[in-house]
Amino acid sequence: MDILVYGIVQSATLLLMAFGFSLVYGISRLPNFAHGALYVFTGFIAWLLLNRLGLPYPLAVLGALAAAALLGVLIYRLILKRIRGMETSEIIATYAIGLAILEGLRWAGLRGTTYTLPVFVEGSATLLRVPVDFQRIVVVTSAVAVVTLLWVFTRHTRIGRALRGVAQDERAALMLGIDSDHVATVAVALGSVLAGVGALVLLPLGSIVVQEGYKVLIYAIAVCVVGGLGSWAGTVLASLVLGFSQYLTVAYGKPHFQMVVMLLAIIATLILRPSGLFGRQKELEERV
């Protein structure tokens, strides 16, 4: 029962870390390597609003998410818009942006374990005879809510259908009058908000540190590579597979092997199935 319950919790954790990265790439084909930096940035802004300005926790959460969305818009409008379609430049630029944000936060004093966010709900419950604190239940609930709300948003709103249209066929969407740059801006902003949601739900279980940004980026890339870059269904399935794999590693091995599991998953996927479980990229034999 421990494996079942905490495997689900770890899977939900990976999904919250990776879904924003997957969404941005799936819609606009932009590999946002600043994803981990946006994660830490949102948590730090929430901490500032809560502890320096004294705002109530709900307002601090909303303010941090708004700051993440604004930063995502600025990143796309000022930098990515000018290099979109240049794949190597996109990777270098987004990684450089993320590095600048994270190291800027380190320079500003974000180090140690002094920066923490309070949990949403105190206490714990027993599920299937396994004790689970309420914050981890919030993690699972949030992951389910994110997937459900995005499914509804992309199918029952005008902007959501535009996002799906560009994701399916950008040229056809352009012919129908959909502004590709506007859609990409919305996608990057939404991906930044999803990174922020993951941060605000997961960081209360630990501390806000710069190293967390690099770890989140690696985890997000691993989940998206295994699931298939751009595939939302693949992201969900890969989160389940890797989440249970990580928990089994902790249960029967050592906690520091979690990162090894993710890196091995990336290597094995690129060797055996380069497009991932549900990816739409061409397989090796199709390109030769």
C-alpha cells in the first residue's frame, strides 16, 4: 500500500513539474529551458509577498502566479519571438535566461533553508492504512485539477481551440486567421503559470533553493522525453511510470538514485524509441 499511495504522490509531483514544459513545446514547439527557473522564481515571489509585504497567503499565491505569467510574456516578446524557428538558438536562449534568473536569485541571497512556504493544510490522514499528510493530498488533487481544467479549456474556449489548432497544424491555423505569435505568447505565459502552480504546491514540502530549479528542469525533460515531446497524454503516462520507478528506487535503494533513474530513462528512451511513448517525431529509420 505504501508503494501504491506514495507512487501516486510522486507521479503527481512529476506531472506538476513537467506539464508546463510539455504544454509550451506541444503548442509552439519552443523548448523552454527556463522552466525550472520560472518554478523557483514563482516560489520566491510568493515568499516575498507573504513575508516582506505581509499579504494574505491566497493573495501572495495569486500575485506570484501573475508575476510568473508576466515574466513568461516578457521572455517570449522580447527574446523568443525574434529567434522562433531557430531550434539551437531557442535552446541556448531559454537556458541562458533560466541560468540568469537562478544565479541572479542566488546572488540576491536565495541560499540555505531560510526560504520556505507554509503548507496549505496542516495535519495528515490515513489512506489505505498509510499515513499521508494533507499537503501531499493537495499535490495529487492539484495534478488532477490541472489536467482536467486544461482539457476543458482547450476544448470549450475560443483561445483553447486556437491553442489546439496551432499545436495540430500551425500553417493551417495561420490560413484560418489565427495569430501564431499571439498563441505562442499565451502558451508561454500559461506554461509559466503551470510551473508556478507546481512550485506553490510542492515547495511547502521543502525549501526554496536555486538547486531546485535545475532539478525540476531535468525531471521535466525526462518526463517529456519518455512520454513524447509535445504529447500531453504521454506526459501523464510517463509521470506515472517514472513516479513509481522513483518511489521503488527510494523504497528498495537509496534516495540519491532518483536522479539516476531519470537520466537512465532519458538515455533508454533515446536509444529504443527516440520519439517517446506518444511522440510524433520521426523515428530513426524514417530519417535515414
